[in-house]
Amino acid sequence: EDDTLPKDEL
Amino acid sequence: MNIFRLSGDVCHLVAIIILFLKIWRSKSCAGISGKSQLLFALVFTTRYLDLFTAFISIYNTVMKVVFLVLAYATVSLIYFRFRKSYDSESDSFRVEFLLVPVAGLSFLENYSFTPLEILWTFSIYLESVAILPQLFMITKTGEAESITTHYLFFLGLYRTLYLANWVWRYHEEGFFDQIAVVSGVVQTIFYCDFFYLYFTRVLRGSGKMTLP
């Protein structure tokens, strides 16, 4: 399953 | 973006600049763990692979480039330019005891089994233990120059502010990144002991921090 989250943090 | 995350990123940048300037101006990396700096360079390298594939904002891109450049510049100062002052005797933490479990865990516990996602997860887990060689070196030498403690203070402050950032994002956006939060809490806990020494010794004006 692909429940990746947005990678907006450094 | 919120004030906690922005100030956290600024503290992180300040910490990295403090360390770089300390080594550059004193022309020495005595008391600095090259291993920790290598691990941080690895953290940024494995985390910022999306630098060219995912554009988030100018700020995000600029900060990633700055962190990468400063991390590698610091490593090159330690291992090349001022390598004679590098105290490899005291910098004896076995980093393989960190890399193997972190790599194993990133294959087991991740959000999706893709190369980019596993490398990102690896960087998150690695960052939470990357400071250990530096903290170990301080306990081994029994002291740390005050500028080194200021570097660690800003690094710890950056992590503490990120915890506040996650509380804020959960409250405001319902956003919760379990891997980042659990790893971040573990990382911040490693700084607690240092914070105690920092506030009770360094800020009392004793100049350098000597361990009991």
C-alpha cells in the first residue's frame, strides 16, 4: 500500500 | 508552514553555521565528532534526493541546498583541511551499531516500499541517532568547548521546536507523520541530559562544560 505523506518538512 | 517549524529550521541553520565557523575560524576541529558530521551529511543526502524531482517551495529548495552544502563543507574541513586536529582517538563511537539497525528498521517500518521512501525513512531514523557520536565524545573527553555546547543547544532547540510544530500541525491540520514524530521524540530525548548540563553549567558562565 502506498500511504506516503507530503514531504514538505526539511 | 508555522512559526515553530520556521524557527526550528532557523535554529538548525544557526547550529550548522556556528559549527562551521568555529572550525573555520579556530582552524581546528578538536572536540568535534567527525562521525556525527558524516552521519548528518548522509541524513541530508538520503532525505533530499527529491530536490530535483519534487518542487515544494523556494524556501524548501534553498534550505535543502544550504544544508547539503554546509554539511559537506563541514565534513571536508574535518577530514581534509584540518584533519591534523581531528581527535579520532576520542571519536570512537561504532557507527555501524547505528547504521545497521537504522537501515534494517527503514526496510521494515516505512510508508511504502519504494527506493525514495525507504531512503527518506532511513534519513529520519538516522537523524535521531546521528548526534550520539558527538555526545559520546564529550562524555569520553569529559569536556566540551562552550561554542560546541552552543552548537548542540541550537540543534536541540531545533528538535524541540519541531515537536511543537507537530503538535500545532496535528491541532490545525490534523496532520500526523508517525515515523517522523516517533523518531523526533527519541532524538529530542537524547538532548535532555545535555540540556540539563548546558543550563546548569555553561550558562552559569563556567565557560566550558566539564562533565562530573
